[in-house]
Amino acid sequence: MKCIITIFIITNAIIQITSKIGVYRKFNKIIYLSSY
């Protein structure tokens, strides 16, 4: 049972990190396009 919980926490953390990177990249693209 503990193993399942730890896997869930790790996957949740990975999803949060990847979504933050995705948002950051989108934000960067908007700044890059608006600078022109």
C-alpha cells in the first residue's frame, strides 16, 4: 500500500513540474512574439 502512495506522489510531482515547464514555455513564446 505504501508503495502505491509513493508512486502516486512521485507521478503527481512529475506532472506538476512538467505542467509548470509547459506554462513557462508558452509564456516565453508570448513574450518572444510580442517583442516584435
